[in-house]
Amino acid sequence: MSAVTVIILILYFVIDTFGVRGYAWTKECTPIYIQFFVKFFIIGVTVLVVAVPEGLPLAVTISLAYSVKKMMKDNNLVRHLDACETMGNATAICSDKTGTLTMNRMTVVEAYIGDTHFPQVPDPEALQPETLELLVNGIAVNSAYTTKILPPEKEGGLPRQVGNKTECSLLGLVLDLKKDYQAVRDEVPEEKLHKVYTFNSSRKSMSTVLKNPVGTGFRMYSKGASEIILRKCTRILGRTGESRIFKAKDRDDMVCKVIEPMACNGLRTICLAMRDFETEPDWDNENEILSNLTCIAVVGIEDPVRPEVPDAITRCQRAGITVRMVTGDNINTARAIATKCGILLPGEDFLCLEGKEFNTLIRNEKGEVEQERLDKVWPKLRVLARSSPTDKHTLVKGIIDSMVGETRQVVAVTGDGTNDGPALKKADVGFAMGIAGTDVAKEASDIILTDDNFTSIVKAVMWGRNVYDSISKFLQFQLTVNVVAVIVAFTGACITQDSPLKAVQMLWVNLIMDTLASLALATEPPTESLLLRRPYGRNKPLISRTMMKNILGHAVYQLTIIFTLLFAGEKFFDIDSGRNAPLHSPPSEHYTIVFNTFVMMQLFNEINARKIHGERNVFESIYKNPIFCGVVLGTFVFQIIIVELGGKPFSCSGLTIDQWLWCVFIGVGELLWGQLISAIPTNRLTFLKEAGHGTTKEDIHEEEYTEGTDEIDHAEMEMRRGQILWFRGLNRIQTQIKVVNAFRSSLYEKPESRTSIHNFMSHPEFGPSAEDEPRIPTIQENSIEIEGLSESPKAKGGPRAHSPNRNNNALDIVVAPSQGNTSPGSPLHSHETSV
């Protein structure tokens, strides 16, 4: 455009000066002519500067940097800048339960002790002294000594839990029973612990062995998942504190009447047990050691759901984001918590699976994960219980790789453990826990939640969508300025031989359009309305049809005003015309009004650009963005200074109050025109097109079909895919039949004349010919005579030469022994018949 502008200006000047007016090029006039050419070149460069949207990278950087800084206040520490925008298009969130959806402050709220189910923590007097002593000792000794309950930091606050939260809840039970666990630990320090079986994911229990102070016996305390420990119990403490036989039927009754009701209430069930050894056994035989236990109690531990989580999950679901819970808890506990959070809703057909069942559904007989099987499971899966880190990684990878639906899923994952690293790396956005997370998890993540709260993830979604919208707002504003400025400069220069907007004025407009607009529009704070729409998806055009309507609509208004002022403004304002002014004439009021009106329209259109989805109220929450207000007011002040004091450097002449009021009034008209544009339904403007498409599914298929562009011409590309495939298949069948006929020809000849397929495939018959017709030759056609074949080495008595191609070697071996015609039962005849 800029080159065309310069060429037109030069041609117009040369034709008008030397052709129409008949002036001669004289030595004295050369400096003046050169000044004209320099002026034309400056106008061309100005058009180029305005036409290129170089402010877009700046807007993206400012928007991301501003969002990252603000997200830190919302407890999101962004490690990778691109994760901020990616999170705005998230379609699925796979979240942990403990600490993310729940408060990670566990307390014992129910207990089954001495054949009695206590719906709350029992009174110490309600328990037998012997049972109470075993319960306190078992909890105090069989837990990490680094786990403690400390006094609250502030008066009236809750006691502080340090260490493993599950063990803290058990120590809290000891304190509720009016006992002191520290006294027991002082009596039995860690050095006196004979053997410790630490907790791990396969064992799902912890056991500690103590040597009896009197005699030679040993006592072991165990705790762990209730269904695991109860299976190893053969006795249980009764109401009187004496142990009795614990049969399988008793265990089933306890599961139905105690454990399942606790789990259905969202409680984590832990079983406490013990065993006495009269003599020292083989401590390495763990299966034998962890058997024949005596059950002391079963407790139900509550980890309350964070009060703000149900509302946060509802907002995610309203925003088109599916939330899935991945936890290691019991399926009943996980289902209850998911129901409280709102992940599972009554009457909906969703799946709750345990890790074993999940793997059974998605793996084949060889134990390999099949994507087709996984695609049948994950769309309805909402809760994955008793899962391992491997299960989480498998689920995340399966969802990301799935082609179910219109677009690929964008998955966010939370994790806190070292083993969660692979899932965090695989996810589009990985969230690590800042409090409970390990260093490995934080290193593998994209964003760190400094408060371990699910609500912070929702805020990350809002900021991510806000980044995308901020960039779109800037594009809508900048493209409007681009279109108008380029057309005005080009058309005005071609008609009047001078750009209505001078070079320095254009640079000021470019500053408004790029730097200042980036600051104003890229720093818009997020609003709740961002969560009222579904994710855009990976293939969403950057410029929507509504934005295109706004760009063209405002461009029409601005161009109409500018050209009206340019060609009739001097009559309206009763001033001298600025058109066709001499080379070094002083600035005119006429062109100053044009420039001032243009800037005022951009200033008020910047307010219109705050809305990109057709909203009417463009002033909504404008006071919440002080940067935007500061930029608009600052630009207005600078415009006054430039017009009134700029003088010749800015090609401006001072304006009267009436002229200023008219310029501002025309600028305010942009707001009224914007309301008119918003009232026009976008779906009726069928000529509008979207811009900035991503790769659609159709594009991917078309690329797959056009891999062999040498086989299909350009006309065939416009046909239906079925026709394209049909012609390609026809082409291949032709080639195959030519190869078969060539084989037949070689079989009818003498053995000396036979050679590798290498040679007869180079025959002109197999070269591309423009005269080839899409027909299928019949098997009965005359055999093709192949001339110019090299004589076989075998005919010369020498050893048979091997083709450099292994497949050709194999063909040579098959062909060489054949003699005479092909028999009906031969493999070659079968091949011909099938073709």
C-alpha cells in the first residue's frame, strides 16, 4: 500500500507538472522537485507505519505480564507465561480432594469402640480403662513423632496441626479423650521402638513394634485403611474390654453397619489394631506379622469441604469446564465428598470408578491402554477413587489425546506429590500445591497455588479468558484505526497530492493506537461475565463476526466524517481550504480540524472497544480500571497541547472554542454510532467473515488427503473427498495391473531376458502421461512389450546380480523359477484375478 501510494503520488506529480502544465525540468527547480519527492516518500513511510499493527506483540506482552502480576494477589504463582492464556480455554480440570477441595484439617467425628458406635467423640468415662489405654498408646506411639498438635497462634483460634494430617486427627482424638499423647512418647522415645513398618501406597498401613518392659514378649500397634486392616483381624475388643473372636460374618456386618455409613457421610475410615507376640518372630515375614490382629477401634475422620468450593465448581460448570475428582480415598467417601462439592449431581448419569475397575475398562488383554476404550469411559467419568499417580497420568493423557468432540480437550491438573510429576507435565496446565506440594511437583507445574485452594483455579480461568479478550479488544480498536488511517492517507494523497494527516500527526496517532491503547485495553480487570460463556476452543477465530461488524461499522462512520470534513469542511466552518496548499505553507485550520476530529473519534472509539461481544453498556466498571481512565484523559490533554501549542512541527493551528466543541461532539457521536451498530443482529450480516482461524478438523482431513499432490491435479482438489479417493484408488489399480502385465510379459519370454522389477518399472509405460485416461485395463489385453531391457547376468554365465532393493530381490526370487504360462492355480493368476 505504501509503495503504491508513493508511485501514484510521483506519477500524478510528473504527469501534472511536466505533461499537463508543460513545465520543463530546469537546474534551478531541481531542489524543489527533490523536496516534493522526499515529501511523497515520507507520506509512503507514514502509511506503512500506520498500516502495520506492530503494537500487537506489545499488547500481548503487557496483557500477560499484567495478568501474571495480578494473579499473584489471587494466590496463583505463574511459572510459565503461556499457561495463563491456556487456562482460559481449559475444558477439564482433574483435581485432588485432600487440601484442594477440602480444608485439609482432619478431625475424628465418629468412632466404633467396644461394640458401640459413637456418633461423636465419646466421653472417656464411657470407655473401659483397658480399651482407653490401648487406644491412647496405639495412637501416640504408632505415628510419626514429628506430628504434633500445637497451641493456636492467636487466642480463640484453632490448634495448629503439624505433620501428617491424618495422624494429627488421631492425636486430636487423644486430646479430646482428656489424655496426653506427649507423656506416652516421653515414656517410649523413638530409640525404644523395636521395629517400624512405615506407611506406603501398597501396604496402606503403618505398624510399630514395642518390646514389653516385663518378660520377653512384644506388642505391635497397627493402623490403616479400615477395609485392609479388618481383613487381617481375627479378634476384636468387646464392650467389657476383653477380646473375642472376630469372624468373617462379623466383619461383613461391621462394614455394612459402621464403615459404609461413615464413608457415605464423607468420612475417611481408619482402623486401629494390635497384636501380642510371646516370642520374637521373623520380622521380615511381613505377611505373617500383619495377621491375627485384634481390632481396637474404627474411627471416622472428617476433612470438611471448603465452604467456597461448591460455588466455585458451579461457576466452572456454568463456564463449560468439567471438574473431575481424582483421589486415593474409598469410593464411598469420594462419592460423598463429590456430592457435597457439586461434582456429582442427583439424577445425572455420571461414573464413579475405583482405580482397579478403571484399568479393567481401558486396558486390553495384554494390559495395554486402548484409546478407543478410554474414549468410552472418560466423558462420563467424574470421580476416580483408590487411584494411583499412574492412573491419574493415564486419565490425563487419554483425555488430551482423545478426538471425541469437535475440538481437543484442554486439561488442567492439580498435584502435590512427587509421583504427580508426570501428570503435571503431561497436562496443558499443571497446578502444584504451594503449601503441601513437594519440590518435584512444583518444578513440573505451570502454576503454583499458594493457598492450595480450588477457588484460586477458578480465578486463573478468569484471568486466562481476560487475557484473550483483552487482546481481542486491542485488535478491534487497532484495526479500526488502521483501516481508517490508511484509506484517508492513501485516498487523500492520491486526490489532493498531500496526506490530510501529516507524518508527525500519524506518528502521534500510531502512539495512541499502539502503546497507549495497549496499556488501556490490555489492563482491563476480569469480571464474572467471563464465566458465563463456554471455552472458545483451540480453533476459535481471533476476530469474530461481531468484532468484524464493529470494525467495519466504525470505519464507515469515521471515513464518512473525515472525507466530509476534507472536501466540504472549509464551507461548514467558514475557513480557508487546506487542499492544494503550497509546499512550505503554514499549517491550516482546515487540516487541523480534520486531524483533531480524527483523534477525538479514536479516543471515544477506545471506550467502544472495551466490549467485543455486542454489549450495550460500554461504561460498565470503567472506574475499576484507573489505567484506562488515565490513558484516555492523558491522551485528551496531550491532544489539546499538540493542537494549541504544536505549531509547525505538528502541522497544527490553534482552534476556537466552537471548533473544539464540534470536534468533541463528532467524537461523542462514536458512542451513539456504537449503540446503533450493537442493535444490528450479527447473524443477518451474512457477508461478514471471521478472521484468524485455527486448524479445523476439515483442514486436517484435507491435508491428509492431499499428501500425494503429484497424483491428483488442482481441479480434483475441489471435488468431494469420496471422488478424490475413488480416483486415487483407480490410479493405483491401473498401476498394479500394469505391473502384473509386465510380469506376464517377462514370464512369456526366455529366462535370459528376465530381469529385476527395477528395470521394467523404469519403462515409459510407468511414467506419468498427460494422455492417460482414467480407465481400467482388462486382464485380457495384450501383454506390454518391454524393450531395451538389459540382458540378465545369468545369461552370460555369471552369478545372478542382486538388486539393491530388498523387496526387489524377493520379487526376483519369486519370478526366476517360473516357466511358461501361469497356471490357473498359481499365486500370480490368483493375484491377477483378485485385481
